[in-house]
Amino acid sequence: MKKSFALTLLMFVALLWGACSAPQTSAPAPADTTAAVPAATGGTGDFVKPHPILTDIRVRRALATCIDRDALIGAVFPYVTDDLKPQLHMDSFLPKSHWAYKGPYMDYPHDAQKGGQLLDEAGWKLPEGAQPGDGSFRVNANGDTLTFKLTTTNAQFRQTWAAVVEQNLAECGVLLIRQHVPASWFFGNTTGLQHRDFELGGFGWTGTADPGGQTLYACNQIPEPSNNWQGQNYMGWCNQDASNAIILANNTLKREDRIAAYDTVEKHFAEDMVSIPLFQRAEAEAWSKRLEGLKVDPTEYGTASAAQWKLADGADTIVVGMSQEPASMFTLVESAAVQAQMAEMGIGMLYSQYNYDFQPVLQDGLPTVENGQATNAMVDVKVDDQIYSADGELVKLAKGVKLISEGKIITYDGTSALKLPQLKVTYKLKPYTWSDGTPGSIEDVKLADKISCDRKSGAVSFITCDQIAKIDYTDHLEWTVTYVPGAQPATYFIAPQGNAQLYPSQEKLSDGRLLKDVPAEQWATLPEIAEKPLSFGPFVIAEWVKGQSMTLEANPHYADGTGVKKIVVQFIPDTNQAVAQLLSGDVDYLEKTTLGAGSEVQTVMDAVKAGTIKGEVIPSPSWEHIDMNLFTR
């Protein structure tokens, strides 16, 4: 059973928006450098030499203090107003509205004078007679110039903000050499970031409802030749307290305990200053003044509120403009944003994800260990038992297998008695009816489980399937999942089928077969699955004219009803054309992935200011940052 695409842990988004070291110089031994400096991180001889400049915490903090984040935001998002800019600031790796954020944390407001003082203390001084901002660069006692090389992608977006960073640092007397490279190299499996081929690296992460972070900040996630370049801790940051806390945060289920663990990591992250959070990106949505009921949110699509949409003039058809078209409506194999939006309207939702959290929709509540609908008892395990390892794999217990015990990664010795937590969760659905009038049943859940875990289905992931030991179904819309010992999925409280992944087991296909009898390998080509699936949601796909439009009509069997009878989605690849149609009244709504963040947004926000249309700029879950590589080859 595939996890929802939106639940993927922090991931690169550079290809949607779209490293090499500076000459090494010596510096005076700093007074406070231990906070973020690991011991040797491998026995290969690579990346065990501390960076002679970035090792000094005063230098790292100076870089953060010298950068004017408001100036960066203004350069790439000219339409963002001054009152919104502070909302795009981050002092952690989590947005301030995230449930796991417990700040504020140590921040680094722009202050070139303070940044200069820190560099003075670290032994990097302006030449005699030079003044801050006059174009002079700092040197150490040996006469070496304070120089860093920033590697990032060649996307215009990053060229723009990197130029501002260069100017900011120059005002502090720091020479920044910018290197803009293809995203394919920077984010390659054997190049760029993954092989830590950078000194300063600028790129983006996307935050999700589950904070994740273990692969980013744990000591054992530092890519090196000795571990075949595994992990995403590109900085080489090894703060043991933070490392233990991030492991605990990802391997405990009670939210209160997770928040406390993340708080520990976030404090160290901010204080050690190994990665500069630059800004959250800005996203915009725009809609007609007559459209009502739309809910705009950073981590949920506007289409999640489609059942509540209505038109002030009483008309019954809403026109939506989208720049892309889904390849298929088979949710299990298609994870594009446009498909997810169509599925929210035209298939249905088990849960929503507003404001970095989860809310039940068709799912009847969220079962947790706190409310007693989930248990996590310790059970005995022995050699050759199937368990879930610290590496996130289903394996047989044997000597040398890595496990997580009490928030720490241990290696099993092959003989000791061992207990691991075994999670058991009971899920429920509210009563529902398919758009053909057939009542929903537990057989639909069984079919979803069967297809999702069939290796021939074409599913892009089987992580959730591998975590499950068994499933017990009732005659009602209720089932209990027992997970493999050691498996502690952070989002255990949402149905493991994934959003919009129920299938009408009794549906009769055009060829006479029942859907439940069709082999998994044939599902992707079924029109009833890929093009016109039945719906348990507010609308149903009535017509799909490839390359042009998709028409959704109100599902007469949707219990809560809808505000309009029809939604027509027009596929408009050109953003300028989409904006023109919104301004002319031919389109009622442009969602954030269509509107993007280019110059078209300025046009839209000017129209909003003039009162022609409605619109909103919101902080995106995607954020730009600069990582500092603490070690050299």
C-alpha cells in the first residue's frame, strides 16, 4: 500500500524551479567551535579534515547575519508585500505554523555590522584603512582573503537570489564566488550534493505534514565513500544530542514526545548554524470575485474544498484553469499534482492535509496511541523472525542487523533476548456510496489492499506493504492492521491505502468482468480506472477530452452534497494565457501550481489590488537554504 505522494519526506524540488571548494586558508583557532564539529566521520581518509574556516562557529553565524533575507525575497518575489516578508522567514528547518515547531529559535537578523564584528573576532579583518562596504575583502594574519564558493543550480530563480547573497556578503567583506551548475549534476546520484562536492550549497527542500529529517540530520546519515554515499546530511553535521533526538522523533509515535524531540533538534540546528534557512517560497492563487467557498492552504490543494465551492450569481458551472493534464487517474501509479487535485474532486478523499497536519474526511477519525485506537506493545523477537530494521527494510533478524532501541540505532549481537514494539491500529470509514449507487463495503478496502501490494500493479512504492504483518477485516467498514515488529510509521493514524485509493469491488466493467476479478497488471489500462473511475467524493468525471478539458459533474450519491453541479477543468499550458482568461472572466480559478511564481503573479496581484479579482500569496512549504560543508576531502 503506497503512501500518499504528498507524504513523501522532505524532497528536492529544484527541477521544478530550475557544487568545488574555495582556496583553503588558515584561520586563528576559534574559541567556540565544538558545537557542530563531529569527530572523524569515516575511516576512508575522505571528509575527515575539518574545514579550516567553516569549522569556526563565529564565521558560520556571521554569514547568516550578513545575509539580508528580505532583500532576497524582494528580488525573487517582487509582488510580496513588506508585511508578508516576515512570514517567509525561517529560524528552523520547519515552518513556524508546523505542529512540530516549538520556537522561536536563535535567529540571525540582517546586521552587517554585527556580522563584521563576528568575523573580526574570528581573525578575519578588513585591510588597514578599509571601510565596510567599500569593496575591500577581509584577510587573516597570513594575508589570505576570506573567500567562499557557493554552488547552486543555473535556474534563473537561484541566479537572482544568489546575486543578492554575493552583494550582501561583499558588504561584510566576504568574497563569494558563485558557481551555477545544471540541476541534473547538482542533484545527481553520483555527483554534486550526494558526493558533497561543494563548499556552500544552495538548494531547496519541501516540508510535509510529517517532518521526517532523520536522513538529513543524523550523524549516521553523512554521505561518504565508506557508506557508499548514503544519507542526505550533506553538511557533515554531527551534533550527538541532535542526532539522538532526530532518531527518536522518527521512531516514537506519541505526538507530545515527537514535538519534544524535534524541539531539541531545532535548537541545536539554529545554534550550530550549519545551514542557513533563507526563506520560504511564495505561492499564489487567484480566483473570480464570484467564486465562494475556496480554501487556500500551503499544504493542501484548493480542490480539497471543491464540495463547498459555489458562485455568488447562482450559476452552476465553475471553470478551473490548470497548466498540466494527468497522464492517468489511476492514483496508485500516477503521483503528479494535477492528478491528485482531480482525484480529490472526482474520486474522493480519505483524509485532508491542511496546515501541515491531517484531518479525517471519509476516514472516521484518526486512530492514535493516545486515544486507544492504536497500541504499540513490546513483543519478543528471535533470530530469523521478520522485523523492520533501522534501515527501513523488511529483513530476518540476524547478527549484524541494525535496529532502533530507545531512540538509538544498535547492532544486534545475534544472541541477546530482544523486544521490539509492534504497532496495531484499527481504522474505520464512514458509510459511503459509489457514484453508480452501490454502497461502499469492506470489500472495497480488501481490493485496495490486494492491488496496492501486488508487485505487478505498477505501484511506485511498496514501503507500507512491507511494514504490514497482517490485516483483520470486519463485516463493517472497519479493519485492524498489525505491523511488523520494529515498524513505526510516523503517519500510522491515516489509512495505509493512501488517499483516494479505494476501489469499487462490485463494479461491472464494459467487458463484463467484475473489477475485483481483473489481474493487477491489467489495471493501468482499464478505462474504468485510468479515465473514468467511479467516485465516492463530491464529483465524478463525466468527460475527458485529452489535451483540452475534463468535466466533472456532481455525484448524486455524495452525502454532503455540492455547491455547484459542474466543474470544467481547462488545460491551459501557457500561464500568460491562463491569467488572461481569469482576468476576462472565462476562468474562475487558477491554482498555485498553474499560476507559479513568475511575473504572471505580479499581473494577478495588481488585479487583486485593483479589485478586479481575488487572490492570495501564501508561504510555500518549499524553502531555500544554504548548507555549509564542514569537512574537506
